[in-house]
Amino acid sequence: MSRFHSLRISLHSFQYFILAFVVLSIILFSKLFVDGELDGYSTFYCNPNNVQSAQQPHHIEAAAELTATMTVIFSPSPTPTPINAVTEPEPQYCNYCTITDDICKRYGSFNLARSRAYEGPNARLKRVLRKLHSGQKIKIGIIGGSVSGGHGLRDYRTNWSSLYAQYIRETFSPENVEVELINGSVGATVSDYMETCLLEHIPEDVDLVVIELAINDMRLEQLAMGYENLIRAIFALPKQPAIINLQIMALMFSRITMGGDLHTAVAQYYDTPIVSVRNVLLPHIFRSTELNSSDTSVEDYWFHHNADGAIDLRHLGVNGHRILADLLISFTSRVACEDWHEEQAASHPDSRNEFVGGFAWAPYPEDRFENSVTPSLPNPNEGQDVSEYIPRQSLFQKYDHTTRLLPAKPSCQIASPNAKHPLAPLPYPLSTEGPDAFALWSHPKNPDKIWLTGRKPGTKVAFRVRTSALGRVRVTYLRSEGYGLGSAWCWVGEEREKGQRLDGWWHLTNIHVANTHIIAEHLLPGDHILSCEILKETADPGGGTEFRIVAVDAL
């Protein structure tokens, strides 16, 4: 009896063992397979459809090896293969912050993310890159100040614009397809000038324009309005160019904030991307000087040094140009990769790889007006592509339902014999002729600076100007405390009484700069006559009457 009882206990123990084994096996299977399928892989793949090229995580391999001895009980389901999966490998520029991304290795993903102050959908830039990739030549224009002009650089090839253009050629251009770089940067210029005179410095058929005026413009609303007009003028060019706003940094002014901080709102309004070097560098400069107030190592590395060795906190040096180029390259590569994925999705539509979105929108099913089938989310686009839409109103106007600005087509005449559009005085009797007439003149000690100059009171000069979007006419003239400059009266058409007095003399010592003054606004689009006459009355305490015109423009 005792032996039978012992055998029954052993059988019960064996049954408990089998039951426990089965339960533990089920738990183990669930952890290794069910949880893994729910959680997904933790590894990031740039192309989620190219799953066959990715290495399987180690714990999946281990699970397969373990379950091989349990096939009599479990049969794990095979990994499904995506239908019509994209098998074309990603291009090299789709390597953002992967092991082959040297720029990300140099600066880190954190700093690169900071540099992209505004990204947007980049429809225009994608269009330009596709044009180049298809075998068509493109032109890249640069509108900037002395930094982009290469101040202090010994080799133009170290300029950020040259480095960026080289990257565009090597990365996107098929063999023998030209990428032309036109660097139209001019030192000491502001948006107020470039908004109308841009075509003196870049060609009309440009495809991509990089604007660098963040530190040339002071933080003034007038210059922000000029920046907006510049953007609208670029968009109105024949090829509807893409725009990238490149914001640099200077630390020698009375305030850190400059015009670029007002440019940001304008750039976002017009959906143009912003790449900012200040976002990247300034926190590191602050931190280094906080730890050691006498530490200038970070500034020394990025900024230019004058001939005497002193650091120039106004102009970036060779390393500063390198980071500008790198930030633009990283940004452009991301945009190009995104465009590649969109094109692949459109070429290989299936349930796993179908491009969703675009310029249209749609309401949620439950997003309806009460007791109505009308969607509460209106879609006014009616299928029209608005990816490159230009706002019909200025950012500086009061919103209404009817205002629609005309395309900005600026005209500009400057005092230079080699200009595309030189100042061209109209003949007598609108302009004075003879020895007293306005004429191009430069000082012997500074022959590069040329003005259209008149000296005798009563001398007149007139120009034909053409207005477009704003109906505005302006004169840019020299102001100085020490040059003996006089005053002039300028007007448009026959309305002399509505004119403006321009004083060449001012009280600012040792500051000799061009100043732009509005003569008339809200004129009808078309041709107008701008006239100026030197006055006998002068603001100069010494009685000087000389008047120097730099440019006239209309918009």
C-alpha cells in the first residue's frame, strides 16, 4: 500500500512538472515573439520599407535559436514581406546623422537641429534640385553683405558660398551639367537697398537665392519691410526662385539682437527656410565665458582676426565660413532626401508606402457641423497646389478680404558707369545741361565710390522711373558732416509742392553713408518722372551746396 501511494505521488509530481513546463513555455514564447511584434524594433532605419537590408536585433536571433527545440509545440509565424516594397537604395545624401555623416559627427545632431530655425515644406528648393538632377543647369545667387563677400578671406574657395555650390555640383548635378554661382554680395548694404537694386547684383534667371542680411539690417521695422519687399521681388523673377535665409552672427554691436530677428517672422510668413549659425554658436560662447570670463578661445576659432591680431567680432573667419557651408549642406541634404522619399512613395503606391498629405487637408469623419453634412474644416484650395503660394497681402498690412498686391517688379538706377542700369538723366529741359549739369564724379583718393554730383543751386536732374506693387519712388543720396554737402528738393510728376527736402549735411561726425528717402508713395503702376533741384538754402553750417546722388529706385 505504501509503495502504491509513493508511485501515485510521483505521478502527480510528474504531471505538475509537465504543466509547469507548458505554462513557462507559453510565457517565454509570448515575451520573445508577441511582445517583440507589438513593440517593434528600436533601431532607426532611414527607409522603413527596406527591412530586408537591416540586421535583425540580437534578441530576435536568440529567440529563434531557443524555439528551435520546441517546434513540436510552437510554430512562429514568418515575418511578412511588404507588398511592392521599394527596393531602390537610398542615395548617399540620405545619411543624416548616420555613421557616414561627417557633418553630424563634427557638430552633433543637437546643434544641427538648432541651426534649422525654420524648415517648412521646401517645395521650391525641391523643385530646383529636381531640375538639376534632370540634367538642367541652375544658377545660385547670393545676396549678402561683407561676410558673404569674403571679407578677410585669402582664398575665395573658402567662402561659404563656394563650398556650398561645390557640394550642390558634386551631389546633385549629373556629369557636365553646370551649376553657376553668382555672388552678388556688397559690403555695408541693407535690405532697403537690395529690395529694388537686387538685379544689379544677381541675374534675372536665377534658380536659388541665398539671402544673408541678418546683421547688416538693424532691428528696424523699416528694414524688415524692405526684407519682405526683397522676398516678394525674388519670387516675381521669371523662374520663381527658391530662397534660403542664412542668418549669421556678429557680437560687436550695442545689442545682440539685429535685423535677422525681425527677418525670422517675415521668412516664416513667406514659407522660406532659415538656417541660423547664431543658434548653434552663441550658447557655446556664453558657456565658455561663463566658466572663464577671460576665455576667448571660442570666438577666436570662429571669427576673423585683423592684421594686428585683434579679433573681429563683425566678420566670421575661415572656420566660420566652414560651419555656414556645413549647416546649409546638412539642411539641403535633409530636404533632398525627403523629396526622394516622396518621389519613391508616389512611384510605388501600396498600403505600406503611400504618400499621404500634400497641400490638401480633410476633416475627421466626426468633424462636422451639428445637423449638417458640411465639413466644419473648409478646403478652399479645390485641388489646387498651394505649396508655392505667395500671400496676397503684406505682413505689415491690416488683414482684409480684398487687398491683393501686384507682383513686385523693382527698378533701380545706380551711379556707376558699369552698372546694368546706370543713372540716366533725362535731356533738357527736364535736366540742366552744360558745365553745371549733374555728372558722375569720384574723389581722387577714393575712386571706387562714384556719385552723380551737382554743385550749383538751381541745377536740376530728372529720371524716368517705373512703379509696380507699391507705387513708391525713392532717392538714395550721400550724407556727411564734413563734406560740405547741401540740400535738394525732389518730387514726382508735376506735383512739385508735394516733394521732399533732402539734406546732405547732418550732425553725425565721421559718418559718411548713403541714406534712402521716400519721395512719393501710392502712385499708379507705370512710368513717372522723378525730378530733383539743388536748393540755395542748405543745412551745412559752412554753406556747402554740393549734392551727391547714389541711386534712384521704384517699386
